[in-house]
Amino acid sequence: MNKVFRGKKYFTEALWEALLKCSGWITSIVILLIVVFLFSEGGGFFSKDKVEEGYVLSVSKSNNVKKLTALQVKDIFDGKITSWRSLGANVQEDQILVMDMDGIASYASDSELEDESNIPKVINKVMNQHPNIITFVPKEYTQEGFSQRTIEMGKENVKDFLVGRQWFPTAEPVALFGVLPIVLGTLWVSLGAILLALPFGLAVAIYCAELASDRMHKIIKPVIELLAGIPSVVYGFFGLIVIVPMVQKLFSLDVGETALSASIVLAIMALPTIITIAEDALRSTPQSMKEASLALGANRWQTISKVVVPYSISGITAAVVLGIGRAIGETMAVLMVSGNAAVMPHTFLAPVRTIPATIAAELGEAPKGGLHYEALFLLGCILFIMTLIINLVVDYVGKKKMC
């Protein structure tokens, strides 16, 4: 009977062990597949042309302009650049004329445009008559009998993507995908959040670990856990209704949706993480060290500042880094209060845009497989790398403490 019982016990233990091992493998594989999917979806970005797919950018065959950047093309079609000579071209008529499919009717009659097969001839004719014109038309209209010069913009490249300062993914004829202001906006808001949350979080952690009575600790602890459980959209509403008007009124701003507003909201959201982990680190200080400090004549505050905090500094550092990770990855609350302006951050009193907010706001409108779609996945890759670095730092700090 005992042998049968032991056999069933060993079988049950082996079954549970196999289930746990299988669960671990499945979880690891799923995470790996998510990472592979993320990078594979964004990997094709640098193999695509800068000009919108299916269209060509062309000038007259007599126009000797050598090269145009994506920003120059955007400024030409926006009317900010109106002179060919400013671009290094030598043409008889210096003023730049722009023609796309909506503007072709200004250069041709309705009878000429009635027959679609006649449109390529019309485009060719217009460009011969106006050598100072630049056109943006479908590629199918520039293949048979087209005698003008097509401007090759080249492929998207890593340098323009990472250090570019313009993010205009829907600009025509050439979209601009410079992620530098978005990445810096993410770091800017996260830095502000940590600078605000760290002193308050550390103060509450010290109070809960060393100074609060059991009764007070039982009151404060559930409140902190409640903060961690509040949905981010609720924080966003709170920031939009309370923080944004307060910042706008306090600093006499035109709008209150600024980096400061986002930093304040994120600081509140990061507090539970910082307080919980820092408190656990502070409580790990051996009681014998505290008693030895007090026995040598140090008071309670000297013991906390000279013994408890230095001993727990690794855990406190881990709390800060995890708080930064909480701030960097936040989406909805930041989307509601940051102003969503993809500009270089110079002050906390101006609107900014973060990586998660950009992905959330634009992914639904980006056509699958297009440049915009893949650029957003590359932003996700950048965010993944940033959070991975944060996790590695936490792991390093934790191992350093153990050693």
C-alpha cells in the first residue's frame, strides 16, 4: 500500500514538474517570437524608397539640380523654398512651380484630361513648357514616352532616422521620419518624473520602514498599493482636469499640456514602485547594525542616514531604475497631458511627444506594410532596447548587492 502511495506521489510531482517546465518553455518561446516579430516588422524600413510607393518625383530634363534632401522636397511643396538657384540648379526661370495630380488641371484643359491614356503626354508637354516645374505623379504616367528626369531620393537610412529632427510621417511627396525629438521627449519626461518622484518616494519608504507605527503602516501600505492598481487612463483624466490647468495657470502658459504636466502625472504613477522596492531594501538592513549604531551614541536620524540608507543603496537604486522603466513605457496618461508635439525638448514648459504615445496615436492610421507602419515598429524596437537596458541595470545592481 505504501509503495502504491509513494508511486502516485512521485507521479504527481513529476507531472507538476513537467507542467511547470512546459509553461516556462512556452512563455520563453512566446516572448522570443514577440521580439522577432517586432524587429521583423520594422526591419524592412531601410530597404524602401523615401518617395511614396507607386509615385515618382521628376523635374525637366533641362533642370540640372543634382540632389534634393527629403526636407528640401517637403519645403518645396510647402512653399517655403521657391528658388531653384538656392538649391544649386541653373535654370532660365528661377521660380519653382509645383504640380501634382490635383494641380494638373491648372496646366491642361478638361478635354485633354478626359482620356486617362492621354495624361502621360499632358505631363510631358507641361514639363517641356515649364522647365522650372517639379512634379509628383504616379509612376504609371512616367513610363512610356516620358522624356523628363526622375529624381532618385534613395532609400531610408539609419542616420536620418536616428538623428533626424523632423517627424512628418504623412508628408507628401516625401515623408520625414526623424525620431530624435520623440526619443529625447521620452527621456525628458521620464527624467522629470524621476526627479519629482525620487525624493517623495524615498521619504515615504524611510517613514514606512523606520518611523511609522504598525497602525500607521497598515493605513499607508494599502493606499500605496491602491495607487499601483489605478488604470493609467484614470491618471490621464486626473492630469487633464487637475494638473494641466494648474500648470497653465501657475506659469501663465497658452496651453497646459506640457512636459511638466506629463512628468508630474508619471511621478505619481511611479511612486508605488519606488516606495515598495525601496521600503523592502530598507527593511533588509540587519537589526544588529542599527542596534550597534544606537549603542555607539548615534540618534535615530543619524542611524538612518549613516547606516540604513547606505546599506540599502543598491535596492534604492533598483527602485529608481524600475521607476524610470515605469515612466518610459507609459502610454495613455502621457498621450493625454503631454501636448503630443514632435519637437526637440528645450524646456519642461513646452509640449513634447513620447515613443509610446506616438505608437498609440498613429499605428491605427498607418497602412500595413508602408513606411509609416514600419517606422512605428522601429520606434517599438527602440523602446524595447531602452527597457532592456533598464532591466540589465537592475539585474547588475541586484547582483552587486548580493556580492
